[in-house]
Amino acid sequence: MGGRRMGSQKVALLGTGLMGFPMARNLAQAGMDLTVWNRTRAKADPLAECGARVVDTTTEAVTGADVVITMMSDGPTVLSVIDDVKGALSEGALWIDMSSTKPGEARAQADVLAGIGVAHLDAPVSGGTKGAEAASLAIMVGGAAENVTRAEPVLGAMGRPVHVGPSGTGQLSKLCNQTIVAVTIGAVAEAMLLAQEGGADPAALRAALKGGFADSTILQQHGERMTTGNFEPGGLSKFQLKDLDNVLVEAEAANLELPMTQGVRDRFAHFVDNMGGADRDHSGLYLELRAQNGMDT
């Protein structure tokens, strides 16, 4: 693959959901020779208009591919797909898992693929659907440096890749990211509720804080979601909960207590399990806060 023109790389992307669809569109628009697969084919079909080839099976998608990208719900699903297609993979291919999984699962993927001569990177992303659409995703990449270099033209079509260390550290970095995201959502929710109930204009407050120490993408984007009641999913609450559970597994393995993470994890669990929040945006933690305060949700 080294030295090839970008458009001559054969890329397969498996999983064209909320994030995978715009990521695939950006790859196609960058001139990649792209094949896509999704469990529900109808969700992938519109990518044909961008020049992607839409296929019915994972095996068909990966056959002849130089690079395989997975964007799936969890680590066991990715491992299952690897098991299904490993007989069809080209020796010397590169598998890039961009799903959010556990670091140990990333290392397990790498070990299985190494046994059949396929390289591996774990490269989860942050930036939500807006980042995926704008090709501005933060991409945290774990694996061998030479494979990161090899992947840069592909990853660069979707965002900003940064090599963070050996296999598994991309996923560890994503867990660190999700810890910051979840705790910040909790803090923004409290600030927005206090502003509203205290008589301040939340939109004006966000404008006043712009550029200061308290400013963040979460304040500006999710603060607006909270105070306008827009909880259509960009990042699903059930996946935020899954990520926080994974954070706490890693913390336990390192003999660490993460009290703020534990607290916000328990609140997401209540929102998902008891308030029907599983498929709502993770900014919906604001609704859980309102419920704690005896308010309508």
C-alpha cells in the first residue's frame, strides 16, 4: 500500500450507522476505492451516490481490501466479524477498528489478526456526528508506528489522527475522553439548570463564557441541547454508559478509585434503565438532573 495514490487504496468500511455513514461518505469524497457493508443494507445504500460500492456480506466487503475499517457497537461484535471474515482477508492488509471497545479487546483483535498476517490499529474517535460529518474527528490511534504512518491517508480523510502508543492505548485514550465528556455533561447540566431556575438566559450565559476557562464544545453544543430540549441522538446514552463501565473496569485493574466517574456512571444507568433514555443523546443527563429535582422531564 505504501506509495500508492490515495484513490487506488481499496478500503472496506463495516458499519454505517450514525457515525459510520458520514465517515464513509468522507472517505468516498476523498477519492478512496470504497466498499461498505451494514447489517441493515438500506442504511448503507445512499452511499452508492457518493461512489461507494454497497455489498450484502462482510466477506464480500473485505475481499481484496487493503484497509478494513470497523465502526461497530462493541468489542465482541468486532471480534465476531473478524472470525467470520478472516479467511477472506488479504495477507498484509490493515484492519483499523474505530469502534469504542475495551483496551484488552483491541489487543485481542490485534493478536488474532497477527496470526493471519494482517496488521491492526485501534483508532476510536471523538467529535460525535458533527465531527464525523465535518471530517474533523479526533482520532486516537494505538498500534505500531509504521502502521499508523500507513493509515494516515485514510484516517486523515475522516479527521485528525494522533498516535498515542502501543496496541490498546487508542481505546484507553477514548475511555479517558469519555470520562471527561461524561463528567463535563454532568457539570454543564447543573450550570444550565441553575441559570434557568435563577432567572439568567442560558444562551446569553453560554455566549458570556465563550473563550473563558469554562468554555467547551460540550457547554456550547450540549448546553444548547439541554435548554432547547433537543435530545435527538448524536451520542447515544446507552453507549456512554457502556464506555463508563469500561472506564471503571480499567480503573479497577489499575487499583484506582474514580469517584466522579462512578457517580456520573450511576446517573447514566438510571437515565438508561429507568427513564427510557437509552437511545436519547447523552446530553439527556440533563433530564435525569431535572428528575432528581422533582421537575418535569
